[in-house]
Amino acid sequence: MKRLLAGLAVFYGLGIILADLIRLDFWLITGVAVAVFILASLGRSNKYLFLPLFLFLALLAGCLSLKNSYRLSGCHIRNFVSYNHSIIYNVKGFISSVPELKYGRYWFSLRAREIQVDRLRYKCCGELLVKMDFARELNYGENLTLIGNLNRLYSFNRASQGYQDYLARQGIYLTMSIKDSRQIVRPGGFSGAKLIKSCFWLRAYLEQVISRHLPALPASILSAMVLGQKRDIPWLVNNSMVKSGTVHILVVSGFNVGIVAFIINLLLKILRFPHKARIILTAVCLLVYCWVTGATNPVIRATVMGLVYLMAYFLKREPDIYNSLVSAALFILVINPRQLFDIGFQLSFVSVLAIVYLYPKLKSLTRLEACKIKILKFIGEGCLVSFSAWLGTLVIIALNFRIIAPVTVLANILIVPLATLITLCGFTLVLSGLIYPDLANLLSLPTAGVITLLLNINAALIKLPFAYIYF
Amino acid sequence: MFNFTPEERRVALFLLGLAFCGLILSNLIKLNCRMAGVAYPRIQLAKLDINKISLSELIGLKCVPVKLAQRIIEHRNARQAFGSLEELTEVKGIGQQRLEKLKDIFFIE
């Protein structure tokens, strides 16, 4: 079976869905899994018996991993917090994310290490979301002691249930509001990972390079496309791109990872590095880029796919797009099976799968290969790629966002080539900004020009009749 | 010396093309300041003028609940126009936190 990995991933995913739908006891599933494992071991010489049992084992593994993810460890901070809001807690830990300003408040997550309730101290683990009402320069990895109420996340309605689930998928079950500077004690010291700190520093530095050479709006769009930082994108721009179905260009995707790999490979080639050293160094740079951009689902998918391809070249094996895609899915789901219910995860994988599966079929159906006019063929191919992705994600978008956007196909044909150009210009701008800032000033003009053109086209497209329909 | 691979040639051409575009745009902006509009986006693409937006547009955007949108427009009509975005807090239902969100959406020309 050529695509055993794909079968494994499908059954593992089905197991996760099954465990979410049916309330089965963890130990009952474990018992069944042990029995199936023994049967598979005994029947391993019989391929007709072994394969179904093996796939069933993958299904049970999916069930077990989801059940296990719901169970918090005994020392988790949530276990020390009561529903009584009047209790003041004293939590020691370190900042595990970069503090971000959003809607006038600073948001960051704190990895807890010790909690004090009354006069009792306990060692603990887990993360909490901190909302701070005033400005204070805080950095990733800094040790902090926070004093205040800890709030368990409730779900009063469907909207808050969605937010609660979203935070739970990130491993966050508690929030703390900091309204007074006396609630924060800074004992000093650093507890984070130095590599991650360096990646965050590099990201902040690159963001500075972008904002130094571009006005606020183009800089926010370029930061999103090159560094995956969407926080400064105006609501109106984001909303209009959702309406035209082109919001996917505002995230770091496989294309960006491909560009990074291409640039690194080219530089190493010019420096006459041997073939295998080039592959290893490119893989290392891809991992660093993944951390710099915040290691979100689309970036992890693209990075893992890129690494699988690089490994195939390293081992001189033929790479397979389906196997690389499912290995990326398995990588994410093994770490956190609840990501299967994340809309970003679903859209990222379904769109790639739709393009990979539907595009060749549509191409042969429309007999595009027979077209001899190159420009027509190029436009036709663009249409088919957009149409495949739109078709693949149509149901997910309609169910989650309650919007159907017929303008998506046209918008993608016009906007995706521009987005590609912006990404290329963005990487050139960042690199030249690091090496030769005067050249970056010159390059910033066409980059801003293309971004302006993209925004104007998008604004015009959503004004077309029946461009999008909310239901 | 110029023994470039096809990839390197493409990269060199792209860089040169980009630099030429930059030079042309820079020159055009110096000649006519209106050309800056070609290179840099107008604020209207990112934010809405609170004094010009209609009720139907505001409701269609789904950035605020319908009743709040009606109150914003009524308040604006009653006082002719908003002088600053901070005046939005005079509308019932807009606190400091919502104002911060609205500042991301609206501007005053």
C-alpha cells in the first residue's frame, strides 16, 4: 500500500471524531486497543487480517489521544482554583508569549509554576491568559508573580462556548485581569527557552524593519504576509477580505515557506555549499522561520511538508504530496488532537487537499493541456486552482462563517498573483533592509504600490452585486 | 564571471525590475505629489468616516449590533457630526473597551 500513512492519518482523525461524538470510557477503549494489538501481532503474517486491524488500531489511538487530552494533570493550576470569585491567588511563573496590545489592553499567557491560596503554596503547571489594563514593558520568559482573582472560563452562550473551546485548544482554562500595577511583582530572572526568545527578538526586529520603510497600513499587511503577525491589520481590511474570500493571503502559508527555502538554498548554492549540507541548513532555517512566524497551524503544515520534501531529496527518494500532507496533519494531531476541531486547521488542510486532488481532475476535464495560447492557459490554470480551493472549503466556510462568496473565484484570480508579488517584494524588502537600508527605501515604493493596488481591487470586488451573501 | 544559473538570472532580473519600478515611482512622486496616492493607500481603504457612513452601511458591516448602530447614527444626526471619536462614549452602550475596538474601524476626516 503506497499511501499507508494517509490511511493511518484518516483513521486516526476518524478516531478523534468518534471519541468526540460518543462518550466512551478511556479504560474501555484501552482494553479494546490491547486486544486488537494482540490480534494484530498474532496475525501480522496475514496481510488481509493485519491491515484492517492496523487501521482499527490507528482509530483507537485517535480516540485515546483525544480522551487523554481532556484529562488535565493532577498539578494543573485549574485544579487549585474554586468557582468562588472573591479568593485572591498568588501565581508565580513566567511569560510564555509575547505581550500584545489589543483593544487597549495587553494580553499575554503566563506559564504557572507555583500557586498560593491563603497561606498554602502548591507547585503547579499549566497556563493562564492575563489581560492587563495598563502599559508595562514585559518580555517573553520574564519571571512574574501575579496577585488577583483567577476566573474559570464559563460558557453562557454559543459564542462564549466557541471562545472557551478555542482557549482550551491552546491549553488555557483560566484568565486573570490585572487592573493595578501593584498586582504584578517582578522578581527578575529568565525562565523561557533561549531559542524561542531569539526567534521572538528576530520577529520584532524584522517588524521594525518593515515599519521603518512602509506606512502603517502596507506595513501591517506585509507583516501578516511575511511574518504572520495579523494584530495591526485594520478590521475593515480583514472584513473585506473575508467577504471576498481572500483572507487566506494574510497568513503565512506554504508559498512563504517555499520562498524561504528557495532563498536559503540559493544563497548556499552561491556560497558553494555541498548538496547535503544545503538541505540540512535549509531545514534548520525552515524550523527557525516556523518559530519566528508564531508556529500557527498553516505554518506548521507547510514546514512539515517542506521538511518531508527535503528529507526525500536527502535520501534520494521520490516525494509524495499526499504523504507529506498527512504527515503534517499527523504531526499536529499527535501533539494536540483537539486541533482537528480548529477552523484554521480544517481550512488549511482541506484547501491544500482540494487543490492537490481536484485541480488535476478539473484540468483534464476542461482539456486545458490542449490550449496552445500560453497566456490563456496560465489564466485557466489560475481559475482552476482558485475554483478547486473554493469548492473544497465552501462547506466549512458556509457552516462556520455563514457566508457564501461567489466573488471568491474571480477575487482569487486577481488577488493571488498580486499577493505572490507582494510576498516576493516583502522578502526582498526585509533582506535589503537588513543589509542595505537605502536600497530598501527604493524597494518600498513598488511594494507599497502593489499593496495599494490589491486593497483597491478587493474593495471594488466586494461592491459587485451578489459578491457575497450572508445567511 | 556572468556564469549565472537560470534561477540566479531570474532573481537578478526580479531585483533589477523592482529597483527600476522604485526609481520610476520615486521620480513620479517628486514630479507630482498626487502620485503618492498610487504608491500609498488612502485611509478610506482601512477605516470608515463615522460622519459619512449611513445606517444601512453600518448595519451591513456587522461591526456593531443593530440597535447600537441606530443609536450611533441618531446621536450623530442630533449633534450634526462627531468632533472626535471619544465622543462616541456619549452613546449608550459604548464603554472604553468598545471605543478601543471602534477606533480600529472608524476615523474622522
